[in-house]
Amino acid sequence: MLKKNAPQNNASKNKEQQENQNQLALQNSTDQLKKIRSALRALRDAVILLNDDDGLEWWNQAAEDLLLLQSADHGESIFDFINVPEFRQYYHNKITANDGVHMKSWRDPNRYLKCELTPFGDEKLLIIYDVTRLQHLEQMRRDFVANVSHELRTPLTVLMGYLENFSDQEDMPRQWRRGFELMTQQTARMNRVVNDLLLLSRIEIEETHELHYIDMTKLLTHVYDDAQAYNQEYGHTLHLQIDTYDGLYGSEMYLNSALSNLVINAIKYTPKGGNIIISWAKTTDGCRFAVTDNGIGIAPEHIARLTERFYRVDSGRSRATGGTGLGLAIVKHVLYQYDTTLQIESSEGRGSTFSAIFSTAKTCSPP
Ligand code: ADP
């Protein structure tokens, strides 16, 4: 009798064991989910889950405090709570921001926020960070650099003036002449660094610029003429190819500095007798500015860092050609104003192309 019932008992025992295991697994998952939720709730950054209709699906306490959310807001559009143009553009991929979008808080102008969106499936995870402290530190850094550069300007002008006067003296003892030459060279270099730092600070500080129509044909002809003067000791052949009359809206002075920097670099970093092409042409997305040289080129590992302040591939060569190491940083910041970035293609020993595409939103036909 006992023997006959054994398989049945075993089967029900197994079933029971399986059920217990399932129960345990479910309990574990529920516990973990609870933990994740409470961790997300405890986060000081606002976390919001958005559905495929941009509606609010889930949020944590920080999001509730920041956006003044209530449970009745479930399903409401995120744009009813964050009505900031930069956010809208970022959300709809109109601006490329790998690092999220930074903006002033719409409720408290002294607070700065960073929104970062991560799509997964049809939904999106939005994280909003309070970056006020970072923003203040960044502001302190900018102010410090601007103040130091400004303070150095007057002493440098006085030094340069006296050095020039002394160097002009015919009866200066020979043993001093070399010393004076070096002092004059180094003071001029310091002056270039200070001027570039001041220019960078101005570009960074001025958030809004007066926008003017920029006649690109005129501006590029000007850049080309200046470059020809600089080119005299290098003897390159410079070509200017303008294939469109389209211009840009922006600040002419800054754009002139940026494009000149790219052209002067092409001249500096190309062995004598090279070929340099400066071009402005229409593309499907807007207009493209490019400078191509057949110079020394750049090894791939340096390319990503070239726009950092004072980054040089070969600091000896940069200094010898009068470089400050700030040229490409200036270019990067000027291009920000046009919502575009610097593209660098280069092959060591063969040459480089530095280019930027200005979208149709920034270009325009002559008035
Ligand atoms: P610098 O004043 O040293 O020229 P930049 O910021 O203008 O500073 O450029 C940074 C570095 O990028 C340069 O030191 C140089 O090594 C490299 N570089 C820039 N343009 C070119 C180019 N056309 N060809 C090769 N290297 C370049």
C-alpha cells in the first residue's frame, strides 16, 4: 500500500518544493524592486520615467519636490512641467548634447540644472541634476582667469614699451643685445597668451550676442588676405573656394578670430611650399567651412584633446611658431555660439582638414 502511493507522494512533494521556490524567487524580486525603488526615491537627483507619449509614468521624491508633482499628474506631458526651450530642443534631438542640457531653473534663477535623457525601448528615463555648485565653481574659475589676464595687461604694456625703447638704442652694449631680444620675444609671447585668455573669457561670459548678418564672402576674403601676409615666410599656395553667397547670423569679430586661427594653424603646421585650401560651400544640412592642408598631420590619439586649453602635440614647435595653445579652444567656443562643433580629420605626415557645418538655422542668403 505504502509502496503504491510513493510516486504520487513524491510528485506532490516536488510540486510543493517548486511552489516554495517560486514563492521565494517572487519574494526576492519584490524585495529587490522595493530596494531599487527606495534607492531611487532617496536619490537627491530627480528621476522621472516617461512613456512613449512624453507622459509622466513614475517619479521619485526629488522630482516631486522639483516639479511640484502630485499623483494626479500621472500621464501628464513633461512639457507642462518643464517649459524651457533648451529642454524642448534637447528632448527632440534638435541640439546635440552628449552631456545633457544645462539650464537655469525656471523657478529659481539662482539654481542651475542639468537634464539628461536616456531612451530605453519606447520609454525614456529623465534625470535632473542640481549643478548650481559646479556652475558657481566654473564661474569663479572664469572670473579668476579673466581678472588675472586683465591685471597682467598694464604691466605687460609698460614692459613692452620700455623694452622697445631700450632695444632701439644704438649704443647698447653688445653683451646686452641678445638678452633684450629674448626679453622682447618672451614679453610678446606673454602678451599673446593674455590676449587669447581675455578673448576666451569674453566669448565664454557673453551668453547672448548681438546677431548681425555676416557676409561670408567678405569675411573669408579678409581672412585670406591676412593669411597671405602671414604666409610670406612659408611660401604655401593658398586657395580660396567660395561656392555659395550664403552668409551667417552671428558675431563677426569672434568668427573672424576662429576662422583665422584655423587658417594660420594650417600655414604653421605645413612644411614650406605646401597647399592650403579654404572653402565655404552649401551642403544638404546648411553650409560647410573647411581648411585643408597637406602638412604634418596629427596622430589619432591627440585629436580628441586638441581643443583643450594649452594642449599641444609638440609644444616646442607650437612655441617656435608663436602659438599660445589657445587657438583651437577659442575656435570651439566660437562654434558653440553657432550650435556646431569642430570636425578634425587628419593623417600623420599627410595633412589635416578642420571643418564645421553651420545648420540652415544659422545660415541665410544675402539680404
Ligand atoms: P597653438 O597655438 O599651439 O597652435 P592651437 O590650440 O591652435 O594652439 O592648436 C593646438 C595644437 O593642435 C597645436 O599645438 C598643434 O599641435 C595641433 N594643430 C592645430 N592645427 C594643426 C594643423 N593644421 N596641422 C597639424 N597640427 C595642428
